[in-house]
Amino acid sequence: MVPLNISGGSLSRYIIRDDQPGALQIMSSEEKDHGKYECVAENTIGTDYSKPALLYVKVRRVPPQFSIPPPPIVDVKLGDDLNLTCVAVGSPMPFVKWRKGIAQEVTPEDKLPIALPAPPTNVRVSEITATSVRLTWSYSEPEDLQYYVIQLKPKNANQPFAEISGIITMYYSVRNLSPYTEYEMYVIAVNNIGRALRVPVQSTVCSGPSDGSATVPWLGFRDMTSDVSGIFNN
């Protein structure tokens, strides 16, 4: 945990309310406010810490779409200048770049904004019980990440993915799984531009009996970024 800056006066978004001593107020919440917060009580006798409170800032996300697409056909005389207009909207606001054909990029590199984050790597599964697994992963890219997201659902189930957001460590214990059930699990990195491409790494977990008498009978793992697969036996 990192101490909050609550001494910045009007420049700080974190304020301890005068009318409610001990109440923290966050002004104009931002996506980077995602994370765990804890209250610390101190006196001359000692110090006590509250259980962490997870703050999740909901962000409206809309995939890019063109509000003003370029014209399908343009004629220009040899030697004349030409302007091609293209406007896209979405949330977060997308950026546009141009390319000629498939391979030739015509937007200069110094004109490109910060990109979406790369996917996490080296996903590992450990501490497997009847109803939980521990996921760990690595991230060595230089981007300033905000948090990670884990998505999961029973394999082949006709239902949306459940989502665990606001993870600020490179490990997490997923709990409340159903015994003898295969799961699809995905780890996604998030920065201030948005999320990495969905499902960069996939794990499939089959949990064991509810009484905890045995561990998972098998675990399949596939890293889609390197196209390497394997089976790990317990």
C-alpha cells in the first residue's frame, strides 16, 4: 500500500472530510484510482489497519467506428495536392493512422500515440484446490500499466465471462470455483489508453472434489502469444 497525498490542498483530489472525520473523499475520480484502499488508525499505544476496500471505477467502453470515413474513390491530377479526411469515434477515444495497401504504413512513428499494452506472459497456475487456483504472470514491457483483469467462465458454457478487475499485482487467487468443472481464464493488461487485445493468454482449469481430498486431475495450458501448449500433471 502507498500512502495517499492528502496534504496538497486544492491541488489534491484526495480529501479527508471535516464533517466526517476519517472519511476519505476522492474528487473527480479517474481510471487510475482503481485499486485497494485501507484505513490506518494510530495512537500512542499502536497502529491498526482495516481490511482493504477495492475501488472499481466504471469506464464506458465503445469500440472504434468511423463517423467520417474516407471516400471510396478519389481522382487527382498529377502534381496536385490531395486531402483525405477520416474521423473515428469510440471510448476511449481511438487514434487513426493511414497505410497504403496492407504492408506500407504512411503515418510517421512520431505521430502515433501511446499504444495499447502488450499481453502478459509466463502465466502459471499453482496452489490448486477443489474450488480455487492461484494465477501468476509476468509483464516486462516499459508501459505504465494501471491494473490487470481476469476473465473466467465454465468452458463451453453459454454465459458471459465473469470479470475480476482492479488487480494491481502480478498474482491472484481465483476462488469460489465449482468442483469438477473446466474453466476458461484470461489475464488482460490495462493502461490509460485501454485494454490489451482480448484473450492474450488462455488457461483451462479442471477443479477437483469439493471435500479437498484431491487436487486437480489435470490442467491444460496454452500461451497464445507464443503458440506453445502443454499438459501439466499433478
